[in-house]
Amino acid sequence: MDASLRIDPSQLPWRATPCPGVAWKKLHFERSTGESRVLLRFEPGAAYDAHRHPAGEEYLVLEGSLTDGADTWGPGTWVRHPPGSAHAPRSEDGCVVFVAVPQPIEVLTEG
């Protein structure tokens, strides 16, 4: 049996993303599959680029509120998007979200 893995996110640095006002902390990354678990922090008014989840996505809003499409989710809301889903989440007031993806995202570009 593998040993348990424990991480204190307060000891990890926030890292910039290509999206202004959105930062992340890596909790887990499986190099062989691209599976990852991260914390995302949205500053008020920030948005993440439109992207697709080839193998789906799950997230849990921990603080603040996240707008995903026409819906806005507050603390404690868990959302599961199916494989192939696409979205461009944003936060008017700022938030922190725990995100789990079984494969890397595909950023969607316009034009």
C-alpha cells in the first residue's frame, strides 16, 4: 500500500496563470496521465480562458463565488462537468476553488 500524501496548502506559493487575476497552487500532479488537483484563486473580476475538459472536471467552491456559464456557485457547492465539456469560469467577487481533473485541459482559442 502506498503511503498517504499530506500537503499544507498554506505552505505552497500561489503561482501565476496566463489569465490575469487567476493564480494556482499545485496539490497533486500525476505525470503519466496529466491528472491533477489544484487550488485556483480568482481575484474579483477575474476570468479563466475558455477551455475544454477531455476527461471531465470536478470542482468545489471553498470561498467566494464562481460563475460558470449562466450559474453562480457559492461556498460548499460541488460541480462535476462531463468529459468533453467546455467553459470559461469567472468570479465577480473573487473565490478559491478546489479543482480535480483526470487529464490536462485544452485551451480554446478564437478565430
